[in-house]
Amino acid sequence: MDPFWDPRSRRRRQQPVVAVHPADGAPAADRTWPASIPAVAQVLREGIDLDPGVTFLVGENGSGKSTLVEGIAVAYGLSPEGGSRQARHSTRPTESPLSEWLRIQRGVGANRWGFFLRAETMHSFYTYLEENPSTGPEPLFHEMSHGESFLAVLETRFDDPGFYCLDEPEAALSFSSTLSLIAVLRRIADEGGQVLCATHSPVLAALPGATILEVGEWGLRPAVWEDLELVRHWRSFLDDPARYTRHLLD
Ligand SMILES: Nc1ncnc2c1ncn2[C@@H]1O[C@H](COP(=O)(O)OP(=O)(O)O)[C@@H](O)[C@H]1O
Ligand SMILES: [Mg+2]
């Protein structure tokens, strides 16, 4: 059976990114960053197939999630500062060379639009959005709370079936807003879009049908939600917070 067959549209699904391959001349794993990160080294060695729909990257701080999301986003043609592929508001000096070492295999006839949402640069990005309105006036992002403005971005800019690269999008969001984000991601996937999302949120990662890749010293490996370290820690913490705080505060 063809995994890309979409019974609803009765067409082969044209996902924006089928796979990410190492580009000609990409370095092998070595001791220099970012090829020194195991997950990056794995992608430089064997590439990575991306499933249709939503893929989450989960793992400890420093495991390489942001480096991968940025490298793939920029290789796809998105601005390293965040925003859509047309957004070219400034260059980012801290950008890693990874994007130059990757080659994106696009779906045949797939949508080429995309959006890169990185938490640290949202503020400058709001200024850019206000100064470069897409269709009609933009909401006044600077006058909203962080979480409110974030949801406004989701609602005004996440309406194309393109490729969405998101880095910890839950950072600004309450529990119930994170649930709203699940619904946004599901809508994108249902409309033929694709999402690559780094997250620390067990709520977000619970999106049914999503692919989860656990990032760590082993590289990248498929995982199921119930078995994630993240989920087990939250479960046992909520069960008995004192078990954790005791050790910290003694
Ligand atoms: N510009 C940089 N130069 C050198 N090392 C970096 C740079 N940016 C990040 N790193 C290192 O790369 C590793 C992976 O970082 P990152 O991708 O941000 O991890 P994560 O998003 O999973 O927390 C970390 O050890 C980090 O210190
Ligand atoms: Mg990160």
C-alpha cells in the first residue's frame, strides 16, 4: 500500500518534504560543531525521511533539536530569522552551516510555501510583520501578551498547506492554549501541510498520529509517546512533586 495515498482527496499526497539528504560535499561526523552533534552526524551520514503530517523532535537541552530544525528550515528556503520563505528581513550571524550540507527532496508538485517559527526571535519578527502586512492590517502584536500574540500569529499566518518548522512553540502558551495549538497542527496536517516541531511539551507531543523522534547521544530514533522520558518524568512528578523537590531543596 502506498503510504502517501490520501483516501479523502483520492490522490497521492504531495507532502512538501519527502526526505532530507546529505548534500554533495557535506562533511562526515567530526569534532567541529555542528557535525559533532550525534543527531546531526546521523543526518549527514544517512539523511532522514520525513513522514507526512506532524513530526516532533523531543530530547534534552543541547541534544541538537534547534540546530536540526533551523538547518532543515533554511535548506528548505526559509529565513534563518524565522517567518515565511519570502521573509528576508535580515541575516542571522549565529546560523550554523548545516543548511548548506543538506539537500531537501520535495514532494512532486508539492506546495513550496513554508514558515519557520523560532521562539527567541519572535519579538523582532512581530515588528517585521507589522511593517510588512500580508493581507490587510496585522494584529498589533506588540500590544498583546506573549501568548496572545503567538496565537494571533498561528491564526493569521498558518493557513497554507506548506512546510512548518517550529522550535518549542509551546514556550509562551498556557495548558489550554497548547491544546489549541494541537488543533492548529492537526488542521495543517489535514490540509496536506507538514510540520517539523521541536518540543518539550508532553501535551503537544500527544497529538494522535504524529511521528515522534527522540534526539540524544544515540542520534535520532523513533519513539512512542508513552515511553518518552519526558512523559515518564512529568507523570511521576505530578504524581508526587515532593519526590523531586526534596532532593533539590535539602
Ligand atoms: N553557534 C553555536 N556554536 C557552537 N555550538 C553551538 C552553537 N549553537 C548551539 N551550539 C551547541 O550545539 C548543541 C545543540 O544545541 P541546540 O540545537 O540548541 O540543542 P536543543 O535545541 O536540543 O536544546 C549544544 O551543545 C549547544 O551548546
Ligand atoms: Mg532548542
